Amino acid sequence: MSNAPLTGANLRGAVDLSSLVRPAQSNQASSTTGGVVRAATDASFSEVMQLSSTVPVVVEFYGQNIQSTLGPMVEQYGGRLALATVDGAANPQLVQAFNVELVPTVAAVIAGRPVQLFTGTIPDNELREVFDQLLQLAAQNGVSGSIPVGDAEEPAGAEEPLPPHHQEAFDAISAGDYATAIKEYETAIARNPRDLLAVAGLAQVSLLARIDGADAGAALARAGEAPNDLNAQLAAADFDVASGRAVSAFDRVLELFPSLDASGKDRARTRLLEYFEIVGLDDPTVIAARRRLTLLLF
């Protein structure tokens, strides 16, 4: 995590977390304090995702001997910010999704996308500056609402049921069974090749499966040692995308692309198309990378 000023670039290339959790069917797994502070879990994080379209949600990971401390500061913002506290030891799916290595780690979610904030603790004056920047970034991305400070319940909204294979995929992801989730999305696509949500979901869960249990530091180090090794560059690019560094991932693959044989080019192109789905086809960084790829292909 970084203390660098927040800009719109923080949202570019960030993994869309909306497919990493199963849509909540009830509020029983979450709790609130004053309406803006709530506990979040792997199972209930969809509530945070929904809330992040109204206000930016700070996500604080704590541990057994490290308690959540940000509630009082968040409450001072009068409902323009919310806080989700996450027990890092009990919620491995969220720990992986946010690339948490140490606690406390503080991130945020704006309109379903993660924003890196900082690891450890910082003085209150710096914390307020980070939160002020977070509000500015949220406003730039169309998130500038507020929630009732004293309301312990979020507005009820009827959710449309997911198509069967999508639901099975969400259930599998929630259980950490990425292989089953991949099969369910592949089945959905086979039945309807225009199922764009399934295409994006398949790209995201495939990424999760590849990085599950892998060592990010080792992958990045290997890529630095072997700049011409496609396997090494793809492994590092996976972690780049998962950490919101999509431009770095695109560059790794595109710079190597001209030197690859036909089989290697096909693998690289396929992986890039997955990354484009994850980041978003209308994202400026994707548009630029797609243009570079097209020029290299033809």
C-alpha cells in the first residue's frame, strides 16, 4: 500500500471486486455502528460493494492483536464515508483480493473497485488528508452521496436472481473452489456466447485461480531475471493486474510480443484479452493497449 496522493489512475486497472463475492441474501453477516461502520466478511462483502456506489467505503483489515481504530475518524465525515472492518485471519478471500500482506492494512472501494491506501498506522492529520483525497477521487468517479449516520439498516432493494450457472459460480468462488467456478462460467458462455458477464467473470476467476497460493514477490523477481521468458512475464503480469497495476501488465506482455513464436503470441493475446475484460473494455488504458496489440498483430 502507498501513501501517494490519490488520483483517477488509482481506479484504472483495479480488479473489479464485484465478482469475487457472492451476492448477499440477507444482512445477518454484517453489523453497523452509527450506520457508517460495519463488520464485513467474505460472505457479506457484497453489501460493501453495493454501498460503494453511494459513498466511498474504507476497508480496514485488522488482526488478533491489532484492533480496528478508524471508526471515530470516519464518523466525523457525517455519512459521506463508510468503514468496513475485516478480520484478516477469518476472511482469506478478501485478504487475497486486496493483496493484504500485513495488518493493519487500509484500502477503500469506490463503485466496486479497490483503491490502495496504506499499511500500518498514520497520524490523524495525515489520515484526514487521505480521507479527503478519497472523497475527491470518489466524486471524480461519480460517487458523492451520503448515508444516514444513525441508520443501522441499508435501504432494502429486491435483487434479481442470478442465472443458474452464475449463481453456481458465485457459490464456488465464495467457497474458494475456483475450478468449479471456471467450469460454470464456461458452461454459461457455451450456452450463450454473448453472455458478457460470464466472459468477464471467467477472466476474473481464472486470474484468481492462477495467483491462488502463488508468491507475488517471487513471481516479480523471476520476471526481472528473465525478461524474455513468457511464462515468467505472464505470472508477474497476473499479480500486476490483481494489484491494480494494469499498465505494467500490458507493457510486460506487449513488449515481449514481437519476439514470440506463433504459439507464444497466441498465449499472450489470449491473456491480454482476459486482462482487458477484467479492467474494463472502456477503460482508457485498455483502449490504448488494445490499439498496440492490433498493430502488433497486423
